[in-house]
Amino acid sequence: MPGIDARLIEQMRDAFAALPDPMRTVFLHVVDGLDYAEIASRLVIDIAEVERLFAEAIIAINRRLAEDDIADKRPGNGANRVSTLLHRCKRRLGFR
């Protein structure tokens, strides 16, 4: 994947900002490197709920990017694409 342009950064920010609060919170904790058990403990929810919220966040971000023709639309590739984009530009998105 070549360099990340300003348009992509803005679309990633928009996609993240559009997440409902529980999804956004779990997503941020995962990005910060916490494991699911630690996130569940901090948020006082089940690990299964952490998994569900994170999966839904990835799906929502990928759909949002797909609307803008950014995400790879091949089946089964969305989470990998979002994860790769996130790790390549997380500092520019304001994540640690």
C-alpha cells in the first residue's frame, strides 16, 4: 500500500468519529494495545461483548471507507484492510 494521503486520513477520522460510543471506546482500547480481557475488566463487560463491539467497529469503519471507495471490497478482507490502515496512520489520526 503506497503512502497514505490526507484524504484517507480525513476519511478514517470521519469513520472513527461516526462510531457509537461503546464501539469507539473498545476500538481505542484495542488500538492502545490492551487485550480483550483487560478491556472487559476496565469497562465491566464480558470479553464476548468486547469482541462483538470491536468486530462491529471494524465492519462499520470498512463500510464507511467502502462508501468512499477507499476500502478493499473483496469479501473477508475488510478487517485486514482497516487494521493495516489504522496501524500505518494511527499517529496521524491522533491515536498513541
